[in-house]
Amino acid sequence: MAEAILAAKRQELALLRRIEERILWLASWTIHNANHLRESRDGLKVGGHQASCASMTTLMTALYMKALRPQDRVAVKPHASPVFHAIQHLFGRQSLEKLKAFRALGGAQSYPSRTKDTDDVDFSTGSVGLGVAMTAFASLAQDYLAARGAVKPEKMGRMISLLGDAELDEGNIYEALIEACKHDIRNTWWIVDYNRQSLDATTQDRMFTRYGEIFEAAGWTVETLKWSKRQREAFAKPGGEALRAWIETAPNDLYAALSYQGGAAWRERLSTDLAGDAHALELIAAYKDVDLGELMTELGGHCMETILEAFERASQDDAPRVFIAYTVKGLRLPFQGHKDNHAGLMTEAQIAELRARLGVVEGEEWDPLSGLSAAEHTALKGLVARAPFAAQVEREHLAPAIPTPSPDALLAAVSGGGEQSTQAAFGKVMFEIARRDDEFAGRVVTTSPDVTVSTNLGGFVNRRGVFQRRAHEDVFKRRRIPSAQVWSKAETGQHVELGIAENNLFIALAALGLTAPLFGERLFPVGTLYDPFIARGLDALNYACYQDARFLLVATPSGLTLAPEGGAHQSIGSPLIGMSQPGLDSYEPAFADETAVLMAHAFGQIQAEQGTSTYLRLSTRVIAQPARTDDAWRRGVVDGAYWLRPPAPGARLAIAYAGALAPEALAAFEAVLEDEPDAGLLAVTSADVLHRDWTDAGRSRWTSGGPRTSTIEALLAPLSRDAGLVTLIDGAPSTLSWLGSVRGMRLRALGLETFGQSGDLPDLYAKYRLDADAILDACADLLL
Ligand SMILES: Cc1ncc(C[n+]2csc(CCOP(=O)(O)OP(=O)(O)O)c2C)c(N)n1
Ligand SMILES: [Mg+2]
């Protein structure tokens, strides 16, 4: 009986090795086809990474064919994309056409993409390090849902990152590791393809063993897959220990160089280095050159059995785990171990040699099972079909739509006019949401990198609590110490408090903003930070948007207007960041009611099919609120602009402002009316939305069958052709200066182009030419 089980196991291992060879083949061939066979029209190198793929095929085969379950989610090392697509093809989830069009328009993407690929990509990757962190935050998001019963315990998945060792140089990984530790995350596997090569070179030896120590310090379980079964067996023989010790102490570059040079070079070097060890020499002599080369290079990360055993051990609990799987970059390919192999491509002759070696029939290169016996063919098909991951389970979910609050409901929270700031208005709306007991309110989740209180989220958190897997009482409250912040921490809490690392905020928003497709449960994530520090997490913000994660980002305070805080905190370029970021509509309201309307809009956009994320750039400046006589402004706020004071037809002058400088614009406008009674005052709430609508209208003439008038063209239409326009924003003036092009008007753009400094508003606005006088000067300039 035991014999039969062992035989079955041996047979399965053989099949897994065979399928792994075919995955290696298909990935290599896909890259070869794109570079050498497909017609090139532009002479550009297409690229693809055959060495990086070969490094990971055993790990990925073991994972996808045995360990992965349908509820698990994976972030694949970006440059192992061809391996991923090859595996998906075997599962019948990726077409041959897409493989043939790898890196071409409409084909399989160079780096796995949630939105552009049609096969089953869980997390996009590309910018190394971000996919790694993403899995930790996806796990946090899953815990958040599990605490609400929205993910059942038996349906909880593992969030798995397959990463390169050089990715471990990315600091964002350690920021995420620290946050993961604080949040006690589980169900997370980080599988490191530890080939000790980066893009440029072999990596420094000095980090050996240190990585394990770092992860252990963070409370992770470390699985080091250093040796293959073949090596362990050889090392157990007389003289074997010397071989093991040699590899253990060899410098990286020497090991890599010998891996490249192969068996004879190994023999020569080992015979010299181990000259005094008769047993070792005898052992080496027992191997043919090829076998010696294979023995020395088949490390743990290339040993199916070793990997499967490690995955099996790891499946016994939900502790976060890092697998340090030793590999050789490009193993089995002609450039294995070569330090320049990152972008290396096999030649025609080399790929033909690989094809012959793996038993693929010439002319049948696209058939991953080509050249196999009928029995093996059937057995391999069976193996793929039996893989737990092959189960026909819906992996991309459709979450039911949740009614979101109407603008009126949120406007009620900021009614009363008077004097308010947009940041305070945001806080009031969130406080109002916290008070509601509808489904929407229960699905709002807030998060902030240690600026919860100073961005006015405190009220929401007081009411809804902080999310923490293990409940923690507010000690200050129990001891009756007065405090404005009552932060009870429990599984039911709806605020995820993060450490200061802004990068983590954006990855957290990416994960929380994807719970609908990933887990079938919609959340409405609201993240806050100081506006200047968006720059700190910019790549992660881009990463979140690239995956079409949906959230509301509230950046406050902003600009020179946070005057006494000084130049280090005054954001200048953030409006341009907002304008240029796809997947993110950016707005800069001036008034409380505008803020409320935009929040209602943003919540709707979070779950709209063609929706988007929203960025609100807010201010702490308290300003007088306008008296509204009708509701027309509401539409304009969302569309990007409206006339706060409409111009008379043929007006020669208009002032356009964004955000907290509204009072200066108004003061200048009142003064201008004496000479230019026809002038208008334009409130711009989104240069971003306005500009996109304008360029789109320009394109529509050719792309969608006819001309249409954009919002901004319609708004500016009453002005005379040669009217002057003065624009004003507490940020980069180029945000608004394009308005002059809409109708070919002359324009003066006021804004910030140099670093600010501490001061009070009158001093700073005067010094940086953002005050009413500056606006009047600009108007005079245009009119004279
Ligand atoms: C943020 C970022 N910087 C640079 C790159 C370019 N790049 C792609 S792969 C790579 C090195 C990868 O080395 P490693 O992670 O060890 O993967 P391997 O190919 O060795 O498996 C670099 C620098 C990138 N993709 N992302
Ligand atoms: Mg590497």
C-alpha cells in the first residue's frame, strides 16, 4: 500500500516536472516569437525576460498546479508575465492569439495587468515592490471583510506575491512589512525568487541571511529553500559536506560565473578548491560534467519536491510567510547565471536546441503538449484538470450596487452658510455619514497615515471606531482622562489607522478599493493625507489607479494657504498631479456646499461601472460662504466650473479662480466691476475634468461622429473674442493657464512657482502675488 502511494507520488512529480518544462518552453517561445518571428514595423526591440522566467517556472508550476486554490490571489513578478500567461493558457484561460500577440496591441501584456489582460490577473505588477505590498494590504482588506462575515472563514484566500530578490531593495516592502506586523496580518505568502541577480549584475553577498532575520523580526515565518533533494542526497555522501560548504561560502559572482560556464568549469574549480579532500574529489569524479553542473545549480527553488513540501507545511496555518527560494537566473537556458542575462534573448539556434532538448516537435511550438506520448498527454491533461486552481469558480466578482447618499443628504451636514473651510466641511459630512445607519455608511472605510485627527476624520472615527482584529479598549477613556478622540479598537471598527508611510496609504486604498471584484463586497474607502505628501506615495497612487481601484482621496491642507506651517508643507504641483493621473478625477472646491456635492458624486463614482476615483484638494482656510439663489451651480461643480458671477454678453474680462483663494478673487472682482461692469467670475472646481472634457470634445469631431461643445467652451462663449482672462490658484499656475487656449483669449496666470515660507495670509498672498492687488494688476495688464 505504502509502495503504491509512493509510486503515485513519484509519477505525479515526474508529470509536474514535465509540465514545468512545457511552461518554460511556452514562455520562452512566446518571447521568442514576439522578438524574432513576428513582423516588426518600428525596429524597436520588443523584449521579454527569458532568464527571469526560467528562474521562476518551478516555483510557479508548483504553486499553480498544486498549492493554489481558487480563492487565493497572486501578484506575479512583473517580468515573469510570460510564465503566468503560459500557465493560464494551460488552464484554458488565455488564448493562443493573445500569446502570439504578447507585447503587441491587444495581446498578453508585458507585465500582468488587471485591466488590460483578459486572463485572470489578480493584482497588476510592473513597478517592482508594489505588488508585494499589495498582497499584505489585500490580506488586511480580507480580514476587514471577514470580521463582518462578508468573507466566510472557509473562503478566505491566501494573498501571494511572487517576487524577485532585487525587489527586496524596494523600501516600500519594508514599510508594508511594518504595517502588516502592526495589523497582525495573516494568509500572506511572499515567495522570493532568490537568484541573487538584479537587472544590472549579481547582487551583493552581504545581505545573505539578513533577509531572513528581517522577516523573523517582523514576526513572519521564514522558509528557506536552499537545497534541492538531489543536493541533499549528494551532500549526505562522503565528501558531500565539502561541496555544500563550498556553495555556502562561494561569492555570488563566482557561483554565477561557474553556473554559466557549466560542468567542466565546475570540475576544474572544485578540484582545485577541494584538493585536500579525497572524499570530495571522489564524489566529484563520480559525476559526468553535465550532471555535476546540474547538481551544483539545481537549488531548492528548482526542486519540485522541496517546494511542494514547503507549500504543504505552510498550508497548515495562516501565519504570514516568506519563502526564500534559491534559484539560478536563466536555469537551463544558454545564458544561465550570466550576469548580463536579464534582457538576454535566445538566438534561433539556441531556441531550436531548447526545443529539441525538451522534445517539442518542430512546427508544433505553440502546442504545449507537443511530442508527448498519448499516455503522457492524457496524464498531463488530467494533472492540470485536477489542480485545485482549475476549479470552475467565479474569481472576478460583481458586487451588488449600494445606494449612495444624495447630494442633498450630505449638503444638510454643511448647511448654515456662515464661514467654513472645505476641510471642516469634509469632516462634517463624514460625521454625518457616521451617524447614518444605512448600508452605505456601514461600508465606508476610512484610512489615514497618522493624520486622521489633523485631516478632520476624528469625528467619524469617534463614532465608528478603529479596525483591529483583536479588540483593544481605549485606556484613556477607562481612566476618565478627557480627550476629544475616543478610539475604541475592535473588529467592528471602520477606520484603518496607518503609520506615517504615505506609500502604504495608497496601497491600502488600492486593496480596499478592489474588494468588489476581489471579494464580491463593495467598500467605500476614504483616505486622507496632507496634500504635499501625495508626492511621497505617487507611484503607489498611480499603481492603485492603474488597477482601477476605487476610492476617495482627501488631501488637506494644501498650498501656500497653510501659511504658518511654512514652505515644507505647502504643496505647489499637486493640482498638476491630479490633472495628469488617469483613473483619478481631481477637484479643488472653495466652499462647503461644493465639497458636500463632490463627496456625493465621488461615492457614486466609486461603484459606477465607468466610474473613477476622486481626489479632493482641500484647505483649512475659513472663508465666507456664498448665498445660493438656485441649484445650477451643483451641476457645474461636478462638471468642473460654473459662473459664480456670470458675465454680460460680450464682456471684455473674466477672473477664474480655484479653491481657497475665492475671497481674493471676489474682492478683485468687486473692484473690477467699477470699470468693467460686464465682467464675470468663474469658479473652477476641477481643471482636470474641464480639460479632459475639452480635449475629448476636440477629438469627438473625428472619433465619435460629430462636433460637440465642451463645458468650458460653453461657459466662456458669452465673453468677447478678445476678452482677457485672469486665472488664480494656490498652486502651479499652469493648472489653469490653458484656459486661454479654449477661445484664443489673452490670459494672465497667477499661482505659485517658487517655494513658500512661514507667514500669515496677508503677508504671504502679497509676497507671492496671490492677493486682490495682484489680480487687479493682472486685469489692468490685459485691458490696457
Ligand atoms: C520600480 C522599478 N524600478 C525599476 C524597474 C526595472 N526593473 C525591472 S526588473 C528589475 C530587476 C529585477 O531583479 P529581480 O527582482 O531580482 O528579478 P529577476 O529578474 O532577477 O528574477 C529592474 C531593475 C522596475 N520594473 N520597477
Ligand atoms: Mg533576481
